[in-house]
Amino acid sequence: MSETSTIDKPKLHLLEFAAMMAYMISLVALAIDAMLPVIDVIGQDLGVTDPNKPQLIIGMLFLGLAIGQIIYGPVSDSVGRKPAIFAGLGLFIFGCILTMLAQDFNVMLLGRFLQGLGVAGPRIVSTAVVRDVYAGRAMAQVTSFIMSFFIVVPALAPLLGQWVADMWNWRAVYFVLLAMAVIVSLWYGLRQGETLHPEYRREFSLSNMAASFVEALKVRVTFGYSLAAGIVYGAFLAYLMTSPQLFEDVFGITHNFPYYFGALAICIGSAAFVNARLVMKLGMRKLCTWALFAKVVWSGAFFVIAVTLSKSGMSLPLPAFMLWAGFSFFLLGILFGNVNAIAMEPVGHIAGVGSAVVGVVSGFVSLGIGTLIGQSYGGTVLPLIGGFALLAPISLLVMNWADKGHNDS
């Protein structure tokens, strides 16, 4: 196989193509992280009295994203990559308009759901576009560039959101997201052609898609590791939902919140580089097991410390919290890629549907867990650290159960 695709040679220079794909995929992180500094302000402006309810601004986007993963892969295989991406970006733009103009919190949540449902399009299909256009080392170059971009964006997105809100207001943050979606739509539409060759298109069939879904769900490794991924990510989703409240209520940090959030985001990103070195020596399963054992010990110890301090009327100091969160998130960075990769191993022959199954199962599980922990927030770090400590051994048990079917899959 050549370094470029056997389907169609790219019209774009590799760097421009990689930048375009990274831009598309990063819309997800921007739509989440850029809003974190302003979700409490949005709640206040829209008359929300429950301090935990603004967390749903994050949760509803994840709900749309989870559902969207079912749709776009099979659709893009049928009608082509460009129509699927444009449909998703169009829906995302419509969601941005709704949220930007919302005068009611329920309208805000509807807009966020549509944003999630829409942004799932470029998020899912852009991966297929990369596979269409490049192979071998060139594909690895593109993927590495996208991963590097993904490390930077979550660290900088809250700063962007806060800066825009300080200059104008929270509605302007949604306008920026809308503008970025319009820009990438024009860029993609004008510069990149359709990458799916007509002879490789598949007729869209709900019955075939459902049969493939059931086939993937019956594979114990795929289902089990998808559950484990959801459990692992659920604790992190709880952090995303509660982080603005937690830093303000517990540590008195408001305006500098994006800097602390960015520092912790870098901890996750740096794990990708460490994982790339370790996974070839130790293997994915061993790395996952070690990372989860470390999470049990690390979060368990800090939970005991936090409970002890709480009984004395004190809270975990900020440096201690950052130490706990930094290493915990580093371990999550080790887990994310490996757990998903193991889940996909037995379903390579139906990779598109398999990826959707992993995304949907892990997405709904993480959303349920994250919302449960987030809504139990009461002005302390205990629900978050306790959630990390409790969910790690549960993930280990689920992975152990899944691996019993490893030889059969």
C-alpha cells in the first residue's frame, strides 16, 4: 500500500489537511471547555435557582454527542463524508444560534443538545476522512498532529471563553463557536473534495446497522471495555461539570480558574506521550490494570485525608487538590486510549459500527455517572474524590469480567 490513500490522492498539503481535521475535531473540546468559566453566569442570567443545575449545560452536550455517534458513521458510509460533515456542522450552528439567543434555561439545554448532536458529525466523520486520504506513516503524522492539537485546545479553551465573556458577555462565546464552525465549513467545502470513492459506498439500512450493533454488543471484550471506559470517563465528566463551582466555592478561585483547569488538562495530554512509549513494552491490558490500581490507592488515600479534614471543619488545601487531580488525570490519560483500543480489537471487521457502539455505551454510562456525582456536589471535594476512588475498582472488576471472553472474541 502506498503512503497515501489508494482511493484518492489528497489535494491539500499534509499540514493543511491535518490542521483542518484537527480544527474539526477540536470543536468538541471548544464547545465544552470554553463554556466552563461562564456556566454559572448563564444559570444566574436565565433565572436558575439550583446551583447544580447549570451543570446540565455540559451534560446535555454530552447527551447529544453520545446519540450522534450512532448516526454519522453509517450515514457517511452511504452518502459520503462531505454531506455528513456539513449536516453535523449545520446542526451545530443552529444549536449555537439557539443558545446565543436563549431567554429560557430549557431553550439553552435544547440548544446544547443540538450542538452535541451536530458536533458529533465532524468529530466522527473526520476520522474516516483521515483514513480515506492517508495510510501508513503519513496517516501517523496526521494523527500525531491532531493529538498534539488536542492537548493544547482543552488547556486554552477556558481562557478563550473567559476572555470573550469579559470583553462582551457569555452570549458572545456562543457566537465565537458559531463563527468557528462557519469558518471550518467554508475551509472544508472549498479546499477538500469528497474522499469516499463511489464504489466503496454502502447502502444505508437500519436493519443491517441494527444487526451490526447487536453483533458488536455480544462481544464480551467490546461491551465490557466500553462499560469500563464509561465508568472511567464518568468520574472525569463529573469534574468537568463541577469544576467551576468547586474552584470558586472550595478554593475561592474565579477569574484564574482557566489557568488551573489548563494545567490539569496538560496532565491528561502529557500521558499520551508516556503511553506511546510504555504500551509497546507493557501492552494495553497491563497498562490499564496498573493505572487503575494506582487510581484506587491514590484517590483512596486522598479521600481518607479529605474526610479526616472535613470532620475537623477543614478542606483539602489547593496544592493538595492539584497534586491529587494532576496525577489522577495523568492516569486517566493512560487509560482513555488503551481502553477504547482494547474494546475495538475484536470488531475490526465492522470498525465503523464498533466505534459507534463503544462511543454510545461509554457515552451514556459516563453521562449517568457524571451527572449523579455532579448533582451530589455540596461545596466540598468529597463527592469528586470519592467518585474517583469508588469507580476505579469497579472498572477493574468490569475489565476482569470482559477479559474472560478475550480468547473467544
